[in-house]
Amino acid sequence: MVSDMVGPEFFFSRTFNRRHKVSMILSSRELGITTRKKLSSIFDTRIRVLYPALQRDPATLLIAVTVIAVTYIGSITAAISGSFFGAVAVVFLISSNLLVTSVLNPSAWLVSVFNLPIMVLTEMWLAIYSMISYEFGTVRWKKRNICYISLETIPRLPKLKD
């Protein structure tokens, strides 16, 4: 049921995409449509969706965080030590971040260069925090605990044979 889903937007996106009835448009000043969320709301959303997006598997999360750390920290370390490929990787990471930022928020392109390491570390921290929160049953959304939604209840006990 959609009302019980942690990420209902994924359900709607998948459903309408299968029917070829979805299209997206980026907002602009000309359209006059903007969205502003508080930082705490953004963090709450990331905590709510990160761990379920990784199939609620600690090993998958560990692999994802390791890949992110090796990609970013490893390429920066390699570039500092004089590696040509490390420098190319850093340039690629920064330019891809600039490309996305220049499309989604053109006024913040310069800040995004300096925010990239902070964003990467924050995303890794949020992924780990999301896992811990789900594993200890402390994630709340719309005033209810959503950690145990996928657990099935058995309406009655099976009958015992004599």
C-alpha cells in the first residue's frame, strides 16, 4: 500500500515510467517554482531513505561508503602525491560536480567547489547514521516508527498436530 511506503515517490516514479506517462522539468526563475527545505529536513530525508535504498544491508552500506571514500579520498591523495591519474580523477570529480551545480543552482557554482569534500563526508556520515538508526529502531516519519514496516504479522498461530 502506498500510504505505508517509506519512499512513495519511488513507487509513483516507477509506475508512471512504465506507462511512459512521466516527464520532468527543471524549475527556473521564469517558471516561478522554487523549493526551499531546512537543512534538518534534508538530513531527516536522507536518514529515512539511504539505508532502505541499500536494501537495509550493513555489508552493502559498508561497500558503498568504502567506494565513496576510496574514490574521493584516494584520488585527492594520489593527486597530492603527484599521480597524473589522481589529478585527472580530481579534475573529473570537480568538473562533474560543477556541471550538475551549474544546471541545478547556477548561482552556487563557486561555492560547490569548496563544498564538495563537505558534501561527500556528510553523505558518508548520513549513510552510517541511517543504518544505525534503522538497526536500533529509531527512525520516525510522520509521527510513526518506520523501522519495522516490512515485518509481517501472523494473524494466528498454526494448529498443532496431536
